[in-house]
Amino acid sequence: MTYPADLARELTGLESGARAHLERLMSTWSLLSDLSFSDLILHVPIDNFSLALNESPAPERGHVVPAKRVSPGGGLHFVVLGQIRPATSQTFFEHDLVGQIYVADELPLVCEAWKKGVIVFGELDEGREELTRYQCIPVRWNNEVIAVLSRAWSPLVGRKTGGLERTYLTLFARFAQMISDGVFPFVTDEDTFEDAPRVGDGVIVLDHLKHIIFASPNAVNALHRMGITSSVTGSTLLELGLRVEAIEVAYLKRLPVIEEFERKPDVIVILRCIPLIEDGNVVGAVLLIRDVTDLRRRDRLLLSKDAAIREVHHRVKNNLQTISSLLRLQSRRLNDNAAKQALSEAERRIAAIALVHEILAREPGDQVPFGEIMPALIRLARDGEFHGREVNVECEGSLGEVPAEVATPLAVVIAELTQNAVEHAFTEHFNGAAHVKIDLAIDENTQCLHIDVTDNGVGFPEDFNIDDTKSLGLSIVRDLVRSQLFGDLNIVNGKDDNGGAIVSIVIPNKS
């Protein structure tokens, strides 16, 4: 993919300020394309330094040339830095032109606008049913022409001309003059705003006294939804009972201003005021208005839903912790060591499940950052006393975010395997430093989750079979991996001098 910023940096001699000016133009020119019902193409000359770097033959007509491979003998060349298609009409060009390089002779109108620094109109024969019409606008920055913005259209393509179309084309002509004067785009146009209105949402045109001289049908509909049903032409929005700070600020600062406000009955609107400037004075403004009531209502419902889900997870976590505390109290009243151990294991399993709900209570969603769960799982394994020895438990790697339906059984599986290694891999007669290592990884090719729990203990019996095990913990691991995680489980004894065992799990990643 060819990026305009890369083309500008590699092929043109523009300084950073000029490149930023063109980037601002391309970030806002959907307005221009929609107002003109036309495709817009941004041509920028290739600087002489880039031309002189290579003596390769001059490019063929409309050929995409890699950076710095244009012959200096070809004279002035232009690269297409950007292209946009209108949302208010059908496109004029079927193919993407970004990155194509032309010699000046192929673009006579562009070249004329570049050299003379004035807006140029003309027609060219490009093999279509009729001549292609062009409007070429010099783009000024710091009193210097740095590019040419071309509008291309044909009367046979697009919509018929009526009152709305004539108003939009007049507005485009005013913006074209502002581009030629170096006033547009504005220095604040690099700031983006989510859900910003477009021409198709609704257009209102104001004069220098802020009176409405035009309102598109969609704009009138938006005003009707806000309770303004009277004729709006000739009135100000303030006279219609709608106080909009954006208009006052835009006229005062001569900069575009966007504002979101709510008007009864529960109508939420985003309004963008773009001042029209001639000879340094504000002579009017274009208001783009969008009714976002449904969007904001949906956002509020989502926020309410997230809050409810977060509260549910919070309560589940609290209930699980309460059950865990009750099991701990009950185990303290028992004299039977086997019963106490059983309750302790149940308490640990519940604690592992509670960890997942604790994360989801903070960040509800379909994905769980599993790296935040691992430290707590390791603490669960370290908290017990095992034959009076300290067991070092560590974790390497990360699984990143895993689906919520995977996180709970996976947490229980890792807790069980770690606990099993700590409890049973190191007997009273084990000599040396006890060590358990948990390796987490994602296979880059298959995107499967890989979990290895390794210890340097006594290992499993030679005739051990996971399908015949009597261990409740390993049975839980086996069933969770196969029935809920749909993964594979493999258990082998270590083959090196450290001995021990390796439990490997491979789980398909559904994220």
C-alpha cells in the first residue's frame, strides 16, 4: 500500500510544515469532494534532487514509479499524493491513482495552475464519451504554491444540477479560493472528532451576520427533530431558540469549531461550523449538522450494559471469596487431615475461578488479559507448606489476551498443575532446590496456546496414564482441557539430569 506521507517524504522536497499542510488538506477534503460531487486528486511536483538521483529512462504515461527513479531529462514531474471519491455522487475514476507519476506535458492544466498560481479551468480528451472537465486549484502554504488540487468531472456522470447542487458547487468554489489564498485547510484541521458530520448529514449556510441563507433537506429534518418547525431562512439559530457557542467562536477566531449539544426532547446533535474567509474577513460560514441521538442512546445502553456486567462479575467474585472463606473456616474445625486437605484444594480451585471474575469486574469484555492472572495463580501455589520446604515457582512468556470462556478453565488448569507439582513432585527425601517453571507461548503459525508446566522433582510413575488416574486434580485438568478447552494434553518425565516431569497443553486460540 502506498501512503501519502511516505510519498511526500521520499519524492518531494517539501519541508515538514508544507507536508503537514497537505496532510491537513487530505484529512478534511471529504467536505470538498462531497460539495463538488467530484473526485479530487492532489498533484505534487517531484523535487529536482530526487530527479537527479537516478538516470533511469523517463516513466511511461501514468506509470507508477518507485521513489527516486525518475530521469532528470524528463523535466518537471508530478506525483499523485492523494485521491478521494465523493459520497454524494458516483466516482469518475475507476482506478486508484495514488503513487502515479506524470510528466508535466501530460498534465497541462495542472502545470498551468502550478506555474501561474491561479485557479485554472479546462477540458481534456481522455478517450471518454466527452471531454473530461478539470478545475485545478493551486495549494498555497506560506505564500508559496506547494501542490495542485484537481477536480475532475463530466456532465454525463453524476447527479443532475438543481438548487441544492448549485449551492454546494458555489460553496466548493469559495473553499477553492480559500485553498488558493492559503487560508484552507485551517491549522486546527489536524484535530479529529469522532462522529464528525459530513455534507450528506445536513448543510446550513450562514451569511456574515450569521443569518441562514440555505438549509439542506437533511439539515431541516434535524432542526425539526429539535422542535424548530418554522421557516429558518433569514433567521439566526439564536432567533430560532438554538444557542450554539460554536458559531460565535468560529466567527471570532476564524477557525472551525465543532460542538455537541442536546436539545429537548432528547435530541443530540453534532454541529461543525466552518468559517468562510475572503480577504482576511469572515463573510459567512458552513454548518455541518448531524443528528446522533440514536448513536448516543446506543452508547449509553452499552455503558449501562458494561456497568451491569461489571457488577455481576464483582458480585460473583465476592460470593466466591465468601465460599472460599467458609471452606477455610470449616477446615480449621476438622481433625481429619484428609478432610482438611480436600477442603483446602476446593478453596484453591474456587480462588482460581474468582481471579478471572476479579479481572472481568475491572475490564468487562470478551477478552481477558491473562498476564494479570498469572501472578495471583503463582501466589496460590507458593502460599502452602509442602514438606517444610520452599518451592520456587516462576513463569515465562505470555498468552496476551484470551477469550473469557477460555480464561476460567485455563486458570483452574494451571493452578491444578502447579499445585500438583508443588505437592507431589518433591517428597520428603528430595534433595536439592525445588523448582517449578510455567512456560506460556503462542505459536505464530497456528496461533495455538502452548502451556508447559515443568518441575525438577521425582516425576510420574513409569506406568502413569492420565486416562486412568485416580487423582482428582489431574482428572479435573484432563476433563477441562479436553471438554472445555478442546486442547491436547501430554505428560512425560524429564530426560535430562534434572529429572522431573513436563506437562504440555496445546489449546486452539479462538481470539
